[in-house]
Amino acid sequence: MINGLLLYLLGIKYAIDTTRFESEATAWINGEFEPSYRLWYCGYIAILFICKSIFHSIYPSIIFQYLLSLISTVLFYKGLSKLIKNEQASFYSTLLILCYMPIQQWNTCLLTESIFISLLLLFVWAFSIEKLSHKWFVLILISILAATVRPNGGILFITCIGGHAIQLIQQKKTFPVFFMIGIAVALLIVNSFTDTFYQFLLDSFNKGEVICGYDHWTSPHKTHIENNSSGGSITKIIDLISSNPVKSMQLFVGRFIALWSDVRAYYSLPHNIFIGIYLLTTYSAAIIGFIQYRQLFTELTRITLLYCGINSVLVMVTYADWDGRFLAPLLPMIFIWSGLGIYFSIQFLKRKNAAL
């Protein structure tokens, strides 16, 4: 009902990035493949490619997004109920996801966010699979699919591998030794050949922008810093931060707030009021739920901290987004703890009233 209302009010949204995806899908039909899209967006472009090949339009892919969203939401509820053994808390968590409009509105957009959020919901469901070998196979498969839908999906894959490695370490297995060596090698490769993150941070220092492309919220004391061509990206990022600690802290704190508040000056006042009240309430409930149940659901605790922590650090180093698309895929994990917090609060009030 909520998705139908949003579709009626917003219609199908064709954005600037949609043009790139549609052009690439058309290129695939013509047998041309752009190297830059072979990994990070190839999963989503494949959906548009199939749709365009059959219907000669990418618009019917909206139907697939809605169906996937519906299936993943139902499985999220069923999987979470099984995982935490609490149908009431699972209902509250699922209801929070459904009623948060900025999440559901992505289903109306010809963009990657809808598919990515659905895959995250399926990721939570996969944790309820009882057989460990099957569970981790499905988790890794879903995280790989997420990485082909949008770059942030790579964080879900890192979270999955990191969570599995920590579990193996706790079980005193020898595999994590080789895993850590692999991570070290990967970091060396990133440090040597990847310069994107450093360029984002360098531009941020020079422009002072907290939100990318928005020049009305900037960190004070803008400075011009020359590009350091020597060293790898990680080395240059560390050097840039250590050379400008105060400016780094101002920029990072601003971006952390921009990420998790999701309130923007260019949104309408009713929209900002809704977001502010909704998030403040759910964050408070999530803190209660996390404090009360973090030791009971250690695996869920680990995955939440890894996934949300890595995403937060990446946003602080690169840039905060314009329209909340970085927060939307994080909130389902937060809403799990909000559901637990709401359940605990209701039970606490019931016990208190019964005592009176």
C-alpha cells in the first residue's frame, strides 16, 4: 500500500545516472562493453539489458524491483523472526522499514538503490539458514551480487568475509592466518594502484564541502592543498589527515552527522520534520535494543558494527551524499535493533504497570 501510494505520488523517476545505465544496456545489446561498468554496476545493467531486450524499454524493470522488494521484505521478516526467535520484534523492525518513505521511494527509481536494499534484506534472511556451510555460501553469494549492483555492495562483501574470519578466529581455526595475509596483500594493492579515495578527500579539503556538490555547508578555513603524486592512496590519505588534523576532524564529524541525520536544508520542512522525528525515535530504540541484546545476538552485533562502521568511515573520507542514498541501505540493520528496543520497552512498561 505504501509503495503504491509512492508510485502514484512520485511516478517512475528517471535520473541522470539512469541515462548512463540505459546507455550501457544499449551498448550491451550492440555487443559493446564499457570496462568501467564490468564490475560495480554490471548486475544492475544486466537487469536493464534483459528488460530492454525483451520489452525494448527499461521501464518494466520497475516491476522486477517491486517484486524483489516484496519478496525480500517478507523473507527479512521470516528470517529475522527465526534468527532472534521473537516475532513481535521482527514485526516492529519490518514495519519500520516499510514506513520509512526515503527507503521505499527508491523502488520508484530506475537506479541501483532498490535492488541493493532488497539484497541487504535477503542478506539478513540468510543468517537464519541453519546449516553453516549453506548459510555462509548464500551470504557470500548475496554480498557478491550486491557488489555488482553498486560499489557500496563491496562493503557488504568485506563485512561478510570479516564476520566469517572473526568467527573462525574465535573457533581457533588456522584459516584466518592466511585470510589476514590476503587482506594485507589486498591493502598493498589498493595502496599502490588506487587513487580515487585520496582524490575525493583532497577535493574535499580544497572545497570544504561536507555534502558533495552543496556549497552552503562547508568546513571553515578552506585551504588549497597540492596533489601529492608520491606514494599510494592509503599512504597519501594518512599523510593528508595527519598534516591537517583539525580540518580533518571538522570535515569527518560534519559528514558523520550528514550521513546519519539525513536532514537536508533543501528538503521541504514537513519532509525534514518527518525524517528528524522518525530517525530520532528509531535510533533511541536501537540504542536500547543494542544495550539489552548485543550479547545475546553476538553474530548480529558483529555484522552490524562492521557494516555500519565501514560505511561511516568511507563516507567520512570520501563525501556525504546529496539525497540520502548512502543511509538508506544502512537503516535496515539499525531497524533490527530498533525492533528489539521497542519490544523491550513495551515489555518493561507492561511489567511496571503490572507491579503498580
